[in-house]
Amino acid sequence: MDEKRCFFSTIAQPLQAILTILVLVGILLQATSVTADESGPARLDSVQDRSDLRPGYVQGDVVSYSYVPNKRWTRRQACGILPYLCEYGLQKHQDDIPLRTYHQENIRRIDMVSRWSTAVMLYPRRRSYRDEIINLMIRCFKNRQLIILRVYWSPGEPDPYSQAVDLLQTLWAKRNKVLTSPEGDRATGRQLINNILMIKLGDEGLGAFGTEGLEMIHKKFYDTVKYRVMDGKKPFAHIKAWYNMIGYWNGCYAATQKDVDIHKHRKIPSNAEFIGTDVYQWWGLKWAPFDPYGPGITRGQVQRVVNHWHRYFTKYYVDGLKMEANKIPSPESQNETHAMMGAIDLANARNAMMFFIGVSAQIKGVTYTTPIETMDAYYDNLKAGPWVGLSWWHFGDFTDTEGTIHYVDKDPRHYTPAHPEGTAYPQQKLDKLHEEFIASRMRMFEDVVYNQFGRLNPKDGRF
């Protein structure tokens, strides 16, 4: 439903013990050889910094070549970290043109966002995209990026998740073969499989499909993709589902039983894995208190507005909030962090992890330029709570948005009530916006990679 998005809105214990002893002995002997298969499934899930792995490989539910582990996180583990950072809608494509036509541009985009991301989102929209998607996946692997795929299916449609099945079967058939991209980058099929973090199954469909419908969507994914048996193995079991909801206040997901009984909201699917919402602090021409980049506006003024908004919508309150989906604006009726925590508990979604989509774009003729302070506040507030991922809406090619690519390429326009058609920023302003945007993204990346997961990523060089 992204095309219709509303902008407003286990190994037996004896064997495991033996393996543990062998690994510890190897460490004590300072073995120089690699004693684990970096392209095979992980064996000691609780250990994140195994010294027997080659540089750049990370222990998770599988061993991946990435900055952060590809694994499930508990709520307690998630507070204080935000491992998965990505840009939404990065891939350039057009339905009537072969995807390979945009190969160089997509490589440029992957390299661009790999500076500050830990995951890259790709879209195998058609089965004919498969081979080019694999080329792009190889580039992601080279850059130590985990991979997010977007493949939707709705109940009643034929061939559920057929693009994902075709892609994964192809990679499995070549699991031990070194695949080479046009740039000369290399990875085996199994290495690419292990770098897949999740598949996005859909967007904002709770109202249309109901709880049972979303549970069916997830179950079909598990039966068709995640737990598919290949040569007696389940090599895709680490790949998790991701589903995104409309925000709590203006949506229909329930955080409490009262939301169900009184407000007629619905429970999220009990079999969810990555689950989250998208709530955006747009600076609208008709509703924002001022232009955040207008003349005479100080950064302190902008920060106060940002802090107020995030206190309502994203802040993590250590003592909790008593949520209710009423129409009285307050943190108790609008806070997505505590609403989603409540929703997960209410649905008894034991495997669920929280993944947020935040805004770093502007809508042509509708909003002012989204300030860097808004982006920083998303990151800081989500990191404090039990969120494990943040995806930025939007990279810049969605209908009337200007997003990440415009900050980087220095060409966002300045929309105001007087000039809703937009005017050009002075070059000095474009340079400053670019520098501040890159600095903001790099602050987040370096906090994740060199602070939160510093023991996995020596700062003296990338692998």
C-alpha cells in the first residue's frame, strides 16, 4: 500500500557444550585459522564478538558480513541501542524499463547510504528484476550492509511472495558459488542469504485486513518463505517479517483492551516479528508555527518545537504511560513508543520487535524543509526506548517528496506560503544543509557502529 500512502497521517546440549569448549580452546591458543564457516548458520547465538570469525563478520542468528548482528532482540536488549538504520525507497526503477538500466545510479545510491546505514532496502517488484537485484545485493554485501527486501502479498492473491521465493531459491542453488557483480564485487549465494535481515510484507493494512488477515499474511510468509525446506535444511529461518502500521492516534491498532472494547481498535498480529509505525513531524506551510529555515529563526526556536512534538509522539518514559486511543491530544493518546509496547503485550506477540519509519523529506508545495533537528530527535528518542530500527521516509523518488537524495545532491527547493511552487536556496544555504545533513547521519552511524557495537567494529579501519 506504499503507493497509496497518506502523507498526513537448536543444537543438542552435549554437542553445543563440545563446540563451546573447542571455540574457547581456539581462542586460548590464539589460532590463526578461521574455525567457523562465515557463510553458514551461527552456532553460538549468545556470543556477538567471536574471535574465530574473519574481520567484518558478525555473530547473530546467522553469521553475517555486517556492522551489527542479524538477530532478534528482546525489549530489554533494545533499550539504548538502535542497530538497524536504513533509507526507505532507495532503489530507482520503472516498471516498463529493465532494472539493469538503472544499475549505475543504484550502485551510486547504495554507496551513498552505506556511509551512514547498517541496512539497505531493495525492491524485487518483478521476478524479472531478480538477477539485477542479486547484483545490487552483492554491492550491499561488499559495504557490510544487511539487506531488507520489500515483497507484498494480500490474502486471495495467487503465488504468495513469488519474487522472494524465486530470489532465495536462486541464491540457495548458488549457495557455494562465488557470484561476481559487474563491478567485480564477490559473494556466495549463502553469504547473501545470511545478510538478509527482513522482508517487508505490507503497509497500513490493519483496517482493511483486520487482525486475522494480518496474521494470515505473516503465516503465509512463514510457510512459504521463512521456513521453506531446501535440501533438508531451513536456510531462510533467520529472515524476519516486517509490517508497518498507521500511527496509533489516527490509526486503528490497539494498545490496551479498552482500545478494543471502547474505541473499536484492533490488535496487531500475534505472530508479528518486526512491527512498527510511521508518524511524521511535517513542518506544514499551513500549520507549522514558522519556517524552520526562515529569516531570523534561531536553532533554539526550532529545537523547542521539535522537543514538544517528540515529547508527545516518540519519547520513551521510563515510568511508562497509561495509553488510551481517545481524541484528546496528549502523550497518553499519541505516543507511538508506549502504544506499540502495549500493542505487543496485548497481542502476546512474543517475537515482536519495534521498527519505526521517521521523516527526513519535504512535500512539494505543502511543507517547509524538514530541519535536521527533527531527524536528530527521532534517532535520540527511538534509541532510548525499545525500538531496534529506524528507516527514513523518503529517499526522494516518491511522488511529490524531496528527501535524502536532495540533501545529498544539494538541490532541495524552499517551499513557503508565498512561493508554494518553491524557490532555489542560495548556494551557501544548500552547502550548509548538505553538511548538517551528512553530519547528522554520520553521528547516528558512528554511535551505532563505534559506540553501541564498538567491540565488533574497530575504529582503525573498515573491513
